[in-house]
Amino acid sequence: MSEFGPVEVAKFADADAVAKAAASKLVEAIVAAQSERVQASVVLTGGGTGIAVLEHVRRAQGGIDWSAVNVFFGDERFLPSGHSDRNEVQARAALLDLVPIDPARIHAMPALGEDGCTTPQESAARYAKMLAQHSPDGTVPIFDVHLLGMGGEGHVNSLFPHTDAVREGDEFVVGLDDSPKPPPARVTLTLPAVRRSRQVWLLVTGEAKAEAVAAAVGGADPHEIPAAGARGRERTVWFVDPAAAADLPKS
């Protein structure tokens, strides 16, 4: 039996519809997780669609108990605390600072200069240690939902094709000095960490990503198309608009 659940494709009218649908499903998933396990854990992503999802969650919170939600991040730009390009800063502005969540449950990746943190590798080591403290087996939590965006070449988090980071098989968090997409210094969860998720959701819109979507859904080599290696234990869902889905089989 496969260690991963099925791959599903859900197509919506446009980018805003993708964000609205993912937000609605995220609220449902958090409420369901809390019903089953009291606590819920989600991994957030940045990017236009990822942040739009959070804005929609804020508007339609449903029955979420924010006192029992743990928030993690899939990757981060290694910039000073409060920098507007950090995913954490954008997520706070869109949602986290506007709901009654305990600040101690927002697990941000250490920023440049935070408590003497000077390198992305040091930030990664600290984040890995924190994840282990929230894990049932001392490694990484079993996330309920891991949200991901995807780049046109198929990258997810800060895992780019043909890099050491996407090939990493042992470490759950790594620091980068040479990201192909600026800024070069980043911290990212690896594919082994992503695969600790019950559900992995990829939020992808736009014609420029159609080829990579088709390759990933079709089972491409993750070293070539990192998104192909982002799989959930129970299910993997692609939330796409018609442009991003253009190269998928019509059936």
C-alpha cells in the first residue's frame, strides 16, 4: 500500500476562486482536526494566492478554535525581523494578527539578527529543534494541512530543481545561501518534512505554470519538478485555475 494518499485536482474559475475555495476547505479541515484531535496544525505558504487564502480565512473563520491552532511556515526569506518580504510578516497582516491566536502558537522561522541568528543554516537548525519539540517522535509534527505555492519551474517552498535542498533526504529543515530566486538566503522545510503532512494542498494559478502542473501531477522526478515530491499521507490536492490546468489531460 502506498505511503501517500491519492492526488486530486480541483479546478476553479480564476485565481480568486482558487483562494476562496482553499480558504473554505482550510477552515473545514482545521475544525475537523480539532474535533478529532483537539489541536490542529497548519503550515502556511507565501505568495499572492497563499496570502489571499489567509485573507479569506479571516473573513470566514467558521468554527475554528484559535486557542488550539499551531501555525508553522514552509519556508522563509532570511531577512531581518519585520521585513515586509518575510512570509511571516505578510501572514500576520493578512490573518494572524487579526484573530485570537496565542502568539506562542505562531512558529516563525528565526529572522536575521534574531537572538544573534546570523546565517540561514543557524535559523534552520533552530527551527528543526523547535519542530522536534512539537513532534510525537522527536522529528517533525504530523501537520494537518501543508499549504504550498509553486513556481513556473516547479519549485515549492524554497526547494528548486537540481539543488541540494530538493535532494535532501535526512534533514527536515535546511538553510540556503544560493537560492535561484532572490533573496539567495532562505530557510525551508524539505520534502521529508512536507511528507509528514496528512494533507498537502498546492495553490497554483496562471498559464506560466501549466507545464509544471501537468508534469508534477503526472509523477515527474521531484529533482526535476520539486512539486511532484510534495505528497500528503492522506491526500494531495491541487487547487488550480483553468490556465494552470491547461496542460492536464482533459479527462
